[in-house]
Amino acid sequence: MNSRSAASGRPGTATSAVHAGCPEPRPGGPVVQPIVRSSTFHWAGPGDGLDLRYSRYGNNPNQLSVAGKIAALEGTEAGLALASGMAAISMTILSSAGPGDHVVASRHLYGATHALLSGELPKRGITTTFVEPSDPAAWEAALTPRTRVVLIELPTNPTLRVFAIGPARRAARSAGAILAADMTFATPVNIRAAEHGVDAVIHSATKYLGGHSDLIAGVVAGSPELIAAVTKMMKLYGGSIDPGAAWLLERGMRTLPARMDRHNRTAHALAHWFTRVGGVRSVIYPGLADHPDHEIATRMLSGYGGMVSIVLDGGGEAADRFCADLRLAAPAPSLGGVETLVSQPRHTSHVDLGREEREALGIPDGFVRISVGLEDLEDLKADFRRAAEAVFAHG
Ligand SMILES: *Cc1c(COP(=O)(O)O)cnc(C)c1O
């Protein structure tokens, strides 16, 4: 990964991250495209060959830069930037499914995606069957004649499960449905999902693509036909991205490969280190040999990602004290930024579930999710070591 594809002559990931989607250089022109605040654009009249330009349509120059960059990074023909990750997910589903139609989705999904599919879309006549994605037969078994979308997410939050894409892809193909994948935790640096047959590659760009915890955005990458259909939904439901956010996102994406390289390495080292820290009962990271999906992650991903989860002895009370004692890592929801953040699913994504339900999902109380940032490894270790000693040194 991160290398030129010699056969295709296509630029590598790092080169695409810097240059793709940017306007052609011209003498005297700015090296960095300015933020184009204009909501509308001069129209030369019938026959000028240009579509109408209007920023809700997603064809503002800053929006187009992000679209071009995500397409290059994912290796697809087209891309689209939207107002949020949820706009990307909901517009993608609505572009393919209408009343009476059906979705087959992994049961391991981001909370809001699950709520959209289980609580909201049924009101619009779109139903979903949730399947266990580690069971290859489950996808095919859940299909109906009206299945239009098959949806998978990986690695999952917060147990970092990595599932094979093949069974979901075969089910989607046999149903004539699109295969959509939320690849937020992986990023195109760690896997290019379109190469695995995913039709709609979706990211919450709020996370790693933006990378600095300073914007809300989403992206979709896929074929020109798919992106046109999603764009149509975006125009009608009004989910386009503000040009200022698009500019910030495009800037963040330029350093995505460099950041991911370091997120991958620091998280891997930290995960190994945590296995030897007193009071840490278990460490969950796809790069560790005891992770249930270690082999498949090793085969599919070119990096194990920047997220590490740990389970502390002493349950929720110990985890509360541990998080409160951190000085460098900060308790906050969200992930994928330059700064290290910690959160407990029992207070955030899984707050509505009971303790037993969470435990059945592999999220016992004492579970702490860590979004490993770009700080020095030694400083992070020192912070986590001190907090662990404060909680566990006195038994
Ligand atoms: C954050 C997140 C989303 C939602 O993205 P927003 O940008 O907050 O709308 C969707 N999927 C995953 C995996 C996420 O982490």
C-alpha cells in the first residue's frame, strides 16, 4: 500500500492525497485553492455546456476538490462530499431503496446507522434484516426479492471486529443490490474497499479523513452512476457540505496517509504495551494475535488502525477513575483526530443498553476505547501508566 501501482501507472496513495482534486497549477495562481464562499455562479446561458453551479448541488470548487480526492484515494471513478457521515449513509441508502424495499445490514453498526435502519427508515417503508457478519451464510439467507442495499462496517466500534467482505458482496450481487460499506475506522490508507467489490464506500470524514476534530463531514466513493444517484438525494434532502468545511476537509486529507501511518504504528505499539500493564484485563486490537479477526485483518488490511480498546479490572468505577486521571489523553467522544481521546461505550454509544446486553456484545463495564493520536508514544505510555497506577496501585 501507499505505493504507486506500476501496472496502472496510477499515482500512489500519498501522492493522490496531496495532489488529486486540486486545480491545475497555473503561473501566478495560488498553490492552495481558496475557499469559494459564493453560493451561486455566473451562468453563460444555454449551450455553454456547464451544468448550473450552485453550492447545494455539490459542484462548488471546494466540494469538487474533496470529491476528486476521495475518488482518487479509493480508486473509484467518482466521489461526493456531504454535510456529515450520517448524510452520506442516509443519502446512499435512500438513493437505492424506496417503500417496500429491504436492506440487509451487519448487526455491528455505528449507533446512529442502526437507529436509522431500525427506527426511522421503517416509517418510510424500508425495512432491514440485521445479520451476524461473521457467519458467511447469514447474508444470503437474509435476502428477499426486494433487497436493494447490503451494508457492512469495518473495523467495528468499539470491539474492532474485521469481517470478510466476500459473503456480503456475493449476497449483494445475487440480489442485484448495491454493497455499501462504512469504512470510517479503516480509511482508504488501510484498505481500498472498492477493490473488494464494495459499490458505495462511505466514510464519516469527521474522523480520520478530516483528522483534526474541527469539522463534520461525510464522503461517498463509487461509480459515476451511483454517485449521481446519491447526489440527486443530497440535492433534494439538502445534505451538501459547506465550502468552508470542504476546504478544511481537503486540507486534512492531504496528510491522511502520513497520519495513518503513524496512527497505525503508535496504536500497535501501545496495544502490545497495554498487555503488560497491571489492572488491564484485556486488550482489543486487530494487530494482536489473540484478536478474533487477527488473521483476516492481516490478510485484508495494510494497517490495523489507530483505535485500541482495553478492559480494566474493577469495572465501570475503575474506568471512570482511570479516565479522570489522564492528563494527556482526554475523555471525549469521537475519534480519528491528532489528539488522543478516550471514551467508555457505557456512557456514550451503548448507554441505552443494559449491563448484560453490553457484556453479551463484548463490552463489559471497565471497557475503555482509545483513539490513539499523533503524540509521542513514550508520553502516551507515561500518561496511561500513571493513571493505571493511581487506580490500581492500592488494590
Ligand atoms: C462518526 C461515525 C459516523 C457518523 O458520522 P458523522 O460525521 O458524525 O455524521 C458513521 N459511522 C461511523 C463508523 C462513525 O464513526
